[in-house]
Amino acid sequence: MTVRIQIEDFDTGAEIAALRRGNPKIGAIASFIGVVRDVNEGDAVSEMTLEHYPGMTEKAIEEIVTQARGRWHIFDALVIHRVGLLKPTDPIVLVVVTSAHRGDAFAACEFIMDYLKTRAPFWKKEQTGAGARWVDARTSDDVAAGRWRLKG
């Protein structure tokens, strides 16, 4: 498992190639790339600043990946999340999961992303024509993450 929080952009192809290199058991690779949009809640967005708590953020993401490993048969996972100043079209997050089969890879990748949106300690501030504003949590993200809760 690799978790990186960084300011720099990432090379998706190189990251996927490095993750799968040398493992002939891998039969599936699922990935997700999140990108900065130029509009949110109907307002034009010129830039976004992402903040986090170093150390705490990585630990929270590692726990999310550990939970995914406990639910699905995956070989490895990579999460890269950018912080700092980002512009529309800039990539924000990369999640890659390797597995023997696509079902496990898809489910684990989606689970990791859903939980990143609701449980990882990131704060987003958007710059709009009306000024800067913090981005609130979305109910739709909570609903998406809620479907993964184990029935007890």
C-alpha cells in the first residue's frame, strides 16, 4: 500500500506501471482520477486550495485502504492526493487498485474513493467570482459511503 500527499502533479501511467510491475498474478487494475472542475454549485471556480493535517491524513487514508483489503481480495493499492493551489483541469486524486479479478478491483477502488470523500481530513477552499469559500461536505458523498457499511 502506498499513500502520498503531495503538491506536485502525478503521472498516472507511470504510477500504474510501477504498481503492477513484476506481479504476474494481477488480472485487473481499477483506477479513479479526480479532477478540479471549473464550476461548483452553479458558480464559476477559478482555483481551489486543498489543506490537510500532515501525518494524520496519511494515517486516515491507510486505514481506509486497510478496510478495503479486509473486504476484497486485492494485491495492492495506491492513493495519491494533491494539496495546495489547484486550477480547473488539474488532477486532485489518483486511486489505483490491483487484484486478480475486476470485481474486487472495481469495488475496492470505489470504496476507497467514497471513504476518501467522507473520512479523510482534507479541507477545500474555492475561489469564485463572489470571493473565497470553504466547500461543505455533500450529502451525496455520505450516501455513497453509507452503502458500504456492514449490516449488523
